[in-house]
Amino acid sequence: MSDLQVIKIGGNELDDSSFLAQLVATLAGLAQRGTKLVLVHGGGKALTALLSALQIETRFQDGLRVTDARTRDAALMALSGLTNKQLVTALTMHGVDAIGLSGLDAGLIRAERLNPTLGFVGRPTRVRAELLRACLAQGWLPVIAPMSLGEDGEIYNVNADHVAGAVAAAMNAALLTFVTNVPGVLDRSGELLSELSAAQAEALIADGTISGGMIPKVRTALEALSAGVSRVRITNLEGIANHAGTIFAR
């Protein structure tokens, strides 16, 4: 859909009430101006807190959470439950007809096991884009938690970045935005780089201009391009409102 934007937010930011209020106001403004939106969210911080309360150990392997059956069920509670419904509630109270979904609902996102050593961690294999188009046609804003339905009938925890990329590619979205706490990729003098190709981004990683926590953000953007998304942006909430940030394009 040529006018569709997919926006991905991480779970860590949602713990900040001022961030949530600004996010909801920004999305409500876009929706009221007629922009079609799909929101994909994570919830790692909420999940870690729930696992701690349940006295379930948190372990990571190569940056991904090792997910046994108890951890998977806790993820379902934290992401599809608490985090998703908090977002839906906040958007609804701002006059947006938000509808909370996960990859499980009507098999919206199907997945396969990523690596047996990670347990119930999956990667998206297909998206039922027609279901999201039906929601948008009704004027609803889908809010998607990344829990997904395995091709084997199991429930899988899928990285929200990967879900956002799969949804944007399946919907032929005009733009996929990864919301972070910085305005975008900066050059060595601290100026915002408004556009980058994959080759330019790799060169900036190699020479150290892109460093630290920005590297995985840029890699995620490049992965989305390779998954079929035509334009990907890294920005903060101000960048969404001001149509700013760093754009990566094929």
C-alpha cells in the first residue's frame, strides 16, 4: 500500500510514561491526517520483569532470549497481554481506533523455529496481509505483538524487528520506521545523515563512524531492505512528526 507506514517501537521505551504519551499523540496526529499505520511493538523489559517475578531465569544467546516453554508462556502474557493492551488503551483514549493483535490471531504471522538451542524462538515465514488490509479499510490501527504461530502449531516468540520487516514487506509499505532515542545516524561531526545506501552504511560501520548501539539498529534496517522493504527509516518521535531521520533505500 503506497500510503502505508509500519512503525516499530521497542519495549524499553514503553516503560517511560512521557515517551508513551508523546508516541500516542504523534501517531494520533498521523492517523487523523489520513496516514494508514500499522504499529509493531516489543516488550523485552516487561518480559524480564515478569520472569523475575515468576523466578524464571533469563538467559541470552547471541543477543536472543533463550525461550523454554515457561519463558514462552510468560512472553505471551507480557507482550500480547500487558504491553499490547496498554498501547491499545492509550491510543483509544486519544481517539484512535486501535485494535490489539498478535501473530497468533487468525494466523496473522506464521513462523518457524529459528534455532533448536534457543527453544521457542521463531522467525517469520509469512504474513496474512489481507487481514491487516481489512483492518485498515475499517479505519482501525493494528497494534501487533510479535508472538507468532508456528507452522508446527506451536507458539513462538519472534523478534519484533523481524516481525516489523516481514509485515512491511508483505504490505508493500511505503516506509518502515524503527523508533529509537536518537534522531538517526550521525556523521563524525554530529550532523544527521538524511539518506544512506546499504554500501554507504557498511562503509561507515567499517570506519567507525557508526559505532556502539547504532550498529545493530543499522543492521536491522539493512535486513529489512533485504527482506523486500523499499524504504526504512531510523529516527526518534520528533523525527516521525517532522518527517526526519535517516532513510535507507534499495
